[in-house]
Amino acid sequence: MNHFRHLPRITVLLVCCVMFSTQSRALDHPAGMHPQAQLDFVKQQIKTKKQPYLNAFNQLMVRADSALLINQHAIEDFAIPGFYVKKEEHRQRSLALQVDGFSAYSCALAWQLTGKSKYADKSIYFLNAWASINKKYSENDGPLVMSYSGTTMLMAAELMRNYKKWTPSQQHVFAGWVRNVVNKASHKIRDGKNNWADWGRLSSLLADCYLDDKADIQTVSSMIKADLFNKIAPDGHMVEEVKREGNSIWYTYFSLAPLTASCWVIYNTTGENLFKLEQGGTSIKKALDYLLYYNAHPDEWTWFKNPATGNVNTAVGFWPANLMEAMRNVYHDDKYDAYVAPYRPIMYTRHDYAWTYPTLFPLSLDNYKDQK
């Protein structure tokens, strides 16, 4: 601090206190996927019974009410074999986290919108169960499923962290689980080249929000910027995902969903807008356009004949409608809106949780001042 040597001592102390306060200031909460401005906007839409928000809210409440009847399924070892080796075993073992996480998240959102403690109590019931029982993940797909399904637990925790009945000791145990299990999984895969890395980064960011780890948020932001234009080709295709043959359109979605969600979390926590990154005409928007076009025209997909598409509206929702619903207010593209409009309200509950309730919780880059 030699550059302060000519200042009076009291001035130096004041400057240092201000510097320390600025550097250590916690994130605003709730943050991450659901900033306070978004929650306030949604509450107002529900209060005035505006559509499609009212129908989307009712959709959420059906899920939250169902969650009130569910018992937790936490297990000590979240052991998930490779999907393409043991498909059914992979699916069955994954359900424990998927059911409990989706239930915790739905109840946390219901509490934020209604203030009813029964939803808050049920959400922390699931959070406490996994924090106290689950000690590790294992097998080939353990870190991936922990990352892409565990996002719900992290989003729920962020929404619940100010609930008075979630005690400091319980939150301490939960934070330990996030550090020792969830972050261990996400950090293991976030340096990769394909969708595994995208899910690892989103999981890391959501954990960072709960843990107030601003330094790691910046680290993940740098990771995204460093390889974004290696992931996305000049024409918009996802370089690693198109290699997945018949599921290559699905994997394109499966990469873009967490990538865009990570950009949203970074924007909410730092103000940095990664959605606008562009290099020689290549951008996230171009990748989204590529996905939307070929999902509608799979016969033109040059990477594989008869690829699977997401054009079927099922009980769990369908992709990429949830992604396009989320992105329509970021890029203000009429074709996104036209694609999703017939299917609102859109809810997605398959197994990967980035854009789960996109109709009810729209995005905005202007603090919801001009949101419709």
C-alpha cells in the first residue's frame, strides 16, 4: 500500500475499508436463474390475471401441489452408469435426483409466488435430505447427471436461502454438499469440449450463486468466452454435437440449453452480456437459428439421415420449444415467438433442467421495464 503513504492514517483506513467492502460484498439474492426483478414481474402478471402467465402459474401449482405428496429419494451414492451401456439402469437410478430436484424447485418457485409456507417447508425437506444423505456420485455418467439434473436443487436453494425456517446449521450442511459433491461433479466435466462441459459450467454457476463465489463466476465466464467459437461453427452448427448421428439435433439442443442458461446467470450476477458475443458472423443466435431451422426441416440435415427431432408435445414438454421460449425475449426474433406460441404455456420436465418454466419466467435484459 505504498501508494497511500502520503495520506493521513484515518484516510487510509477508510479507503481500505471501502476496498474490502467492495471486494467482499455478497451477491444480491435471489440471483442466478430467478433475479428479484423477474419474480416481481411475474407476481404482478399473476395478480392482474394476465395470460399466458396465469395459465403458466396454474401449471406450476399443479406440479408444486403434487410435490407435497412425494417422499424424498436421497441416496448415499448417486451411481449412474453410462447411458449407452445400461440405458434402463441409467434412467431408473437418475430418477431419484430428478424427482426430488424438480419437486424442490417447483415448491421453491411456488413459495416465492404465493408466500405459502407449506411449499417452502417441502422444498427444504428435499434440500436437507440430499445434503445429509448423499455423499458422492459414481460410475461413468454420475458427474453428468449430477450436473444436469442437480441444477434444480441449486436453483431451489437460491430461492429458499432467505426462508427463516431453513436454519443456518441446515444451510451449512447444504453448502457442504454443494462443495463436496455437486461442485466436485461439475468441475470434473466443465473443461470439456461438448455438452458435458456446458452442463458442468451451468451447475458451477448456480452453485457459485448460492455460495457467493464471485471469483468462480468470472472463471466460468472466461471459459465460455474462450471456447465459444470453437463450439459453434461459422454456419451455426455445434461442432461436437453434430457428431452424434441420429441424436445430433437433440444434442445440439442439449448443448445450447445450458450454454444460454449460463449466459443468463452471468448476466444476472455480473451484468456481462455474453448473448451478444459475435465473431465473424458466428454467434449464439446463429446456433439457435440453425437448431430451429433443422428441427423443422430434418430432411435437410446433412449430418445424418432421419435424425430425431423435438416436434412432439408430450406430457413432459418438448425441446427445443422451451429453449426458444426463453430466448425470444433476448433476441426479439418473431420466428421464435411464432414457433412456440401455439404450445404455451410451455413447461419442460424431461431430465435436464435449464429452461423448465420458460413461459412463466420470461427473460429480460432491461430489468423488465418494457416486458409484455
